[in-house]
Amino acid sequence: MTVKVLIPTPLQKFTKNQATIECGGANISELIESLETNCPGIKKSLCDDKGEPRRFLNFYVNSEDIRFLDGTGTVLNDGDEVSIVPAVAGG
């Protein structure tokens, strides 16, 4: 199964400056592990010490925020698109 992952610019140093990569995984947790295998060091930027996505990063599966789905247990299907989006704050 292949999932297209959109990588934000600050994390592209782990992907050899590629904005889009393809990985596998049955859910978001497995996808993060696959990303770490293919792009060593990226997991530390994606997850906290407990393995949960960092608060300032949002994960979307086909434009749906995983926080409103099943979190890191959100099931992925072949051809899905996962976007990793840094949170933006302003004032």
C-alpha cells in the first residue's frame, strides 16, 4: 500500500529536500514509523517523547484532521494523501 505524504519545508531536510514522498502504513502510527525508516531522524520532529504527534503539527488524511478521526490510529488506504502541516499562530 502506498500513501503520498506532503512534507512541510522545515522537515524537508530529512527527505533530501523532497516536498512529497511515498510511504506505507496501515495507520498514522505505522506511517510515522515508515517515515522514520525512510528518512532517519524525522520522527523526533514529528512526535513527542510518548510517540504522540507534537502539538504544533497537524496531520490530515485526505484533508481530514486526524484529531477528529481516530488520531494516530486513523486507518490509511492505498492512494491516500497525508499532509503534515505546522500550526500557525498570530496575534
